[in-house]
Amino acid sequence: MSETAPAALKIPRPEVFATASEERRHRKERLAASFRLFAKFGFDEGVAGHITARDPEREDHFWVNPFGMHFSQIRVSDLILVNGRGEVVEGEYPVNTAAFAIHSRVHAARPDVVAAAHAHSMFGKSWSTLGKLLDPLTQDACAFYEDHGLFDDYTGVVMATAEGERIAKALGGYKAVILRNHGLLTVGQSVEEAVWWFVTMERSCQSQLLAEAAGKPIRIENENALLTRGQVGSHMAGWFQYQPLWNMITREAPDLFD
């Protein structure tokens, strides 16, 4: 008796879009879902924090959360579109000045970046006060080994694009930058990737703070840290690790699609 052939395995793959309209909807849905995730994980802090997604047609425009709306309430229809001059061209709400000052310069400096995420999360902002990079202490932290920068300055709330340009310079070609006395900023070639890097970087900050409070952590050796970065720190790895979060939050909060 012959064995029955196994069914095709359900392995998530990045979507391929027939039109810019389809891709725009996809990015906006992931953006709205990501704000719900940030709320669930406690990354909200008053009106601070923003995630942006470049528009697939108007590449100097980006979609972002409306200023003053709690992350837990954001729907696709609430997102606003901002142009390169900081003007809201679609949507009913204003843009956070800091969001424009930072994200417009990051998107301009990095044509490869589709999305950028920043929030005043507890462990990220706590770690940022130390003014130093993360060490390769865990497998997860290796995603950032020699792939994140430090903006070693603080001059108040970012209100000018000149400050955003300085942040973009500190980011360079990396996937993330630590903003001293401020928090974390991560980027990716998809919304999914940028948001996953923020989630796991926040946890890596928490892990190192806990480890250093308990004793003297043992670093992963350079060769193994680089090897591990190749395994867990690629664009595809970032996109893939977001998928369980997407499945969870869309079941919990289906109204985000409104």
C-alpha cells in the first residue's frame, strides 16, 4: 500500500502585488496592526512614538499615525499621508512634528527603507541613558551585532529636520540606532521587518539591563556573533518573525482593518 503524499506545508512568503494600490493597502494594514501591537506591548507613552511606511507610488510621502491618537485605537482609515514638506495630504488629523522631523530625513537618506519605528518604550529609553551600544549577550541580540548605531547627543524634543538629518547620519546603513536619553529607532525593507526589529531590540535592552544588574554577562564571541547575525538578522528573518504577531493581533483586534 502506497503512502499518501503529505499536504503542502504552509510557509509564509512575502506577498507579490499586482498594483500599487494593493501594496499601499498592505502596508497600511500592517502599519495599523503594528500600532495595536505597540499598545499591547506597552510601548505607548502619551502622544510620543511613531511608525511610518513609505507610499509605494509617491516615494517622498509616508503614512503615519495621527498625532494624539492612542496606538490601541488606530485603524487603517485613521492613518495620515504626509509629503516631503510635512503637509498632510490625506487624512483628518495633524502629524506629530517630531515624527516628520525624524522620519522624513530617515526615508530621504535611506531609499531602501520602507518603514521606520520609534517609541519611548521602557527598556529602550532606559538603556539609551547609558550612551552605549548593545553587546552580543544573547542569540536575539546578535541581530544587532555591528548593525546598529548610536546618536550620542540629546538636545530636547526633535522639532527640526536638521536634527532628523543628524539622526539619519547616526543610523547610517544599519537596521537600528539608539538615541541617547531618548529611545530606539529601527528600520526595515517592510513594515513587518522594521517593527520586529523594534520589538526584539526592546527585549534585548531589557535582557542586558537584567544581566548587568545580576552580575558580569558573558559575551558571545565575535565570530559566533557574526554567524548568528546572519541567521537571525536578515531582512527575511525580520519579516518572518513578525508573522506570528500579525496573526495574533488581527484575531484579537479585527476592527483595525476599518
